[in-house]
Amino acid sequence: MFYSPQTAEAFALSWGKSNDPSRPPQRGGENVIYFWRVITKRVIVAPLDWGLGHAARCIPIIRELIKHDAEIIIAADGRGAILLKEEFPQLTHIYLKGYRVRYSSNLNTVMSIALQVPKIIFAVVREHFQLKKIIKEYKPDVIISDNRYGLWNDKTHSIFITHQLMVKCPKPISFLEPLLHKIIVSFIKRYNKCWIPDVAGEENISGDLSHKYPLPANAKYIGWLSRFNSEDKNEAPAKKYDLLVLLSGTEPLRTELEKNLAEQIQRSNQNALMVRGATEEQKEFSRQNNLTTVPYLGSKELFEMMRVSDTIICRPGYSSLMDLVATGKKAILIPTPGQTEQEYLAVELMKKKKYYSSSQKKFELDKALAASGNYNGLSEIKFVTTIGKAVELLLKNIKALR
């Protein structure tokens, strides 16, 4: 018999004088028999399959859920699903088809995404109905959805995670931004809570994306989410690489950037490691001249490589920016062409003299390295997160459905 005041319910069958069921039974006590049944909260975590960032920023949430003895089911698709299986092989993993957005090499990126809007809407509707089957089978107490708009249901408590309460549109159609904001908020209101991975003050890194408009009533800032330990960022181990290239994002633009950077690095004198973001491939290191490549790395390995590298080259995806805050590393940013969120963040951070940024088409390695020395990075910002508190309150306040 065991007892945990946080997770146990006590039941008593007694005869004679009653005793206190809030305390575990003592030997030689009253004629009371207590039965303790452990009640764990079952939580489904479901990240969007748009690149690796959504899955990566779910890692600290899952770690906190594990600390609180939650039963976790990961529902994912694509490279993000593989990443989370690598990080948490002991957990239950189920398939939940993603949105599977792809960019085009021939079309303008904005036009490419616009043409896929019907596909995205269908994916949202599909996952909403698929969730009903998942709830019937697994009976979760909580659904945590990272940017998947269809994962709400009246039969279970639902959390929506996003840093994007608005969509940055190209200038010719920027008049659509207020309308898109209202559409996003209408979905957020269907969830019980919305967690925004940013801070409320001037040191926020999402800018207009989550600060331009008033927050919905069910939304709150929970600080940043990074899979890396921010407390170690001031340590300085011996340098191993001049450059660490972190590739991610949708195809075919990820592959195009990989080829471009590999060619430029091999023409330079920079000793570089390229993590290709290809989680579906076998994890093996290979080296050609001054460039070492590996398909992907787990969080612990990647953190170590970041610590022993001078400069990071990566997309300004929001999860990558939170990792840069956590590690305090210098970086060069290359936004995904036409992905307005990344282009906006890159421009804002360059204006603030945080990171040098260049378009993918015009990127020149030598020029970027020379210019990046004039930028300060985010090392002076203290990493702030309240995800531990948020998870604790969530599990404490949610009544088990089983």
C-alpha cells in the first residue's frame, strides 16, 4: 500500500469509530480499512507537423507532465513525430495525420500557401472528427494542441498553444490582418485555455504576433519554451566548430537551403557541423572536407553541439529563437522565403541589433559572418518560463474524467 496526497483518492470501509481518511493508516489504529487508488491524469500532446519547431517546444511541456506523473500520449505525424519518439521512447505514440503543407519551387510562397488553404481547412475539420474517436478510445483528461486548430472537444479539457494571434500578411494584402486575427481568436475561444510561449514585457520576442491585439480572455503568457537548459548558457566549453547549421522547415525549401549552405561552407575555411533536420534518416555522422553532417540530433546532443560552436545559422522559426534565448548563442538568420512570420521576426531582430539576417536567395556566407559581429544576440535576456507552474495548476484543477 502506498500514499500520495497529490494523486491519491482515499476510500474507507469502517466499523466502529471513524478515522481521518486524509492520512495513511497507522498500525494498531482504529478498526478501519483504507483503500488508496492512484488517480493519474491522462494527457494527449499533439503538435503541428509544420517543421520541427512545434514538436521541439512540446518537449519541455512533456517533461513537466512526466514530473507530475501524468500518463502521456503523443499524437503526431511526420518528422516531429519521429523527433518525439526519439526523445520519449517510453511513452505511448499514436498517429494523428498532420496538415502536410508544402512549398513550391516554382510558385511564389504566399501563392503556394494560399492554394493550400482548402487543404488546411479540410485537415482542421478532419482532425476535429478524428479527435472524437481518440477520446472514445483513450478517454483523455486533457488535450494539449500546439497550433492544431481542430483539437477541441466539450468532453475534455483542451489547451491551445500558439505565439501567433495574428498573421503577418504581405503589404498588398495587409488589410486582411484584422480579419485573420478575428478568425484565429474564434478558434482559440473554443479551447479552455490558450498558452502563449512569450513574456508580457518589453523583452518579448514575438512582437506583433502575440502583442499587437488584446489577449483573448482565456489566454495567458507562460514564458518561453525551450528543450535546452538555460542555466548552463554561461558556461564556455572548448570550441569544436566555427559554425553550427540547423536546418528545418517544409520542403523543398529546406533541401534547397541545405545544398546552398553546403556549397558555400566547403568553399570557406569554416569548420562546420550541419544538422540537416531529417529525422526519418539513420543518425550517422559523415564528413567531407571542412563540413560534418548528421541527419538529426537529440536534445542533449544538440545542446552540447550548440555550446561548442561559435555561431549558429538557422531559420528564425519561433522555437529556434526561444532556443537561442536559452543558450545565449550568436546566430545568423535565414527566413524561409515567403513565410511572413519568419521574415517579420528576422527584420525586427535585425532592427534591434540582435541578429544579422539575410534572405535565402541572396545569402552570402562571408558577408554574413563579417556583419554578424555587429549584433549582440539575446544572451543578455534572462530566460523566463512558467511552464512548470502552468502544468502543475492544470493537473491540479482538472477533475479526472475516468
